[in-house]
Amino acid sequence: MQVEFGYRARLLASLLAPFVVCVGAGCSTDKVAIGADFLTPERTTGSLIDHDKWVMLDAAADPYASERPPEIICPPTKAQTENWGGIDAFEVDTSGCNYASVGQPSLKPVLKGDTIYLEGWRGDTQGREPAEAHLAITLNGKVLFDKRYPIPWPCGATLCTLKCANSAVDAQDYTDPPCDRGVQPYVTVEEDAPQGAPIVFHVHNHGSNKYGLIKMTLDELAP
């Protein structure tokens, strides 16, 4: 009987030992451990980026390193956060920045099946020599958005349309993924990416133009 009681006591102790109880102002509410399992807070939608945290990437961290020119000229004033009418955007001005791949860690975890919303813009490229612009966004090494735009083009537009408002220029909308829902980029995530996973925003073209990334938002959670 004494042996049985000892066994039960040890069993009870082993079950209770991993159980963490914390009361008071110094306690974390991030997770509570029960055995080997963790109860984490419910995931929420919201921004994946902070425009004040972009940093220029070196070649080792740049997924588009094969496109880097022999000499990169991009002072901080030509790739920086700007505020337009109360809206922040990270803007790359190619009149003084010939190449930019910037990065930051994701603010939220993302799971397969989630939907990410991307919003950005680009300026007109009138009177330019024929060329192309390249814009791309990756998350944890996976491409979310990657498009090349013809130069010249007579007007500014969103990431997913070449339509010129109030002009006689023919509309040319990109309808291939991820440009949908009224030619805005909504991307269905194909692989999980933890909080802190690298996000990269890549821009380059020949000549003078401006490009801005406004939003990268976790828009809908996977069911």
C-alpha cells in the first residue's frame, strides 16, 4: 500500500510540475505551459510591417542579388519612409537610388491559407528610354508579389494596374495572380512563416521614378 501511494504521489507530481501559474504585474500572458503543450493567444489580423524598421540588405540577405548592379548608389534620402496625407509609405526614388532591397522581420506569424493584402503605387515614366521596372515582395524567402512593368508609361498607378485615370490611354490591367479583387494584390499564403520571418521589398529600374509600399497586412486568417 505504501508503494502504491508513493507511485501515485510521483505521478501527480510529474503531472503538476510543468503547470505554470503566475499571478501579479510581472507575469507574462503570452502562454501557459501544460505538460508539453502551449496555449497561445488567438491570432489577429493587422499589419505585418513597420515602416520605421526597413533596413538596406547586403547581397547575402538579398533574394534578388543576381540583379544587383556593380555599384549600388542609394543614399538614405532616396529610400525612406514618407508620409502623404497622414498615410505612411516606404518610398524608393530611383532618381538617386539605382537599386534597393530592404528588409525587416514580420510582426505577426502567418499560416498556410492566410490572405495577405498588399498596397502600393508607382509614378509615371514618361519620356524614358525603353526599359522595365521590377517590384517584388517576399516573406520568409517565398515570393508574394513579383512584377515587371514597361517603361515608358505615361501615368502613375497602383501595383496592379496600368490604367491612366481621365486620359485617352488604353487601360492595361494585370489580371494574373496575385492581382485580383479589383486589381489589388491579395495573396493566399502557401507556407507558414513565423513571427520574425524576413520580409523583403525590392525595387529597381533604369531612370527616374518613384515607388511606394503602403500596406502589407494580414487580411484574413485561414479557416
